[in-house]
Amino acid sequence: MKIDFNDYARGAGLATDLVNTAPEVRRIAGEALAALPDLRRFLDERGVDAELTADDLAEVHELRRELRVLLDAEDEDQVAEGAADLVRRAGIGPLLGRDADGRWKWQVETAPDSPLVDELAALAGLGLLGALRALGHNRFRHCASPDCEGAFVDTSKAGRRRYCTPDLCGNRINVANHRARHRTT
Ligand SMILES: [Zn+2]
């Protein structure tokens, strides 16, 4: 796998999405990665190609716990060190690749035959490092919904994201706010 340095939104997004598949976040719907086909779909939707084996699910659950610790960390140096540890699990140093227009771009390559979980660790770790450097630690947030234990990294341009899963957590509150506005006008 080759991971673009500048496309930190992809890795940070994967870290966010993975963390929010956990049963402690999805208290009503429950574990979103309960079986291998769930993981298959999760990876397909994020353009990650992999041959899955029976061990992958438990390993990805463990990575999810490690990512949650980093998203929750109050000390940004802990984020930087922890994310670098994740990158080291499969990353073997920078190289130059070409973008669609033929221009050079920085990439990190993962070691051949790395286990899936280590490739995901490198992808997510680089995303967290990139987001921390480019956007700052205040983009690492807890979901604003009072009913949700989710966490996320806001890589949006405006930086005003409030919910871990905007379609789910934002919805009910948006509706309530909308009604409240209507009542006062
Ligand atoms: Zn949420």
C-alpha cells in the first residue's frame, strides 16, 4: 500500500469511522463490525483492498481501541507519539510517487506482506499525524450529541463539524433546533 502524505483526510476519516463502529458508541445499533462481511464492506467503502482472514476482525477491533485512545488523548504529544507508533507497524519510509498530473508527491509505502491491521494502522496513523500538523489538536473532538459517545477528527475546511456521524447524531438535534427556531419566529 502507498499512502499519500498530503491526503491526511483519508486516514483521519478512516480512524474516525473505525472508532465509531464500536458498540460503546453505537449503543442502540450495536457492534457495526460483528463479522468478516461487515469488515469487508467497511474496507470496500473506503477503497482498501485486502484479502481477509479469520484473524483480521479481532485485530481490527484491537486497532479500533488504540485509535480511540488517541482520539481521546488530551495531550497532543501523546497523539503524535502514538500515531507514529502506528505508522511504524508497516510503514517503511517515504518515497516519491506521481499524482494524476504527473507531479511528484510524497508517499509512505508499507512493507510487502504486512498484515491488514498494520496497513490500516499506518494509514490511520499517518492521517492523524497529518491532521494534527495541518489543522491542530482542537480538530480532535468528542461528538456533540448528548446521546453519543463517538469521537472524530474534523478535517473539513471550515472546521465546524460537531458530530461523529452527522447523518445519525446530528439529525435529531438538527430537527429540534429547527423546530425551536420556528417557534421563536
Ligand atoms: Zn455521535
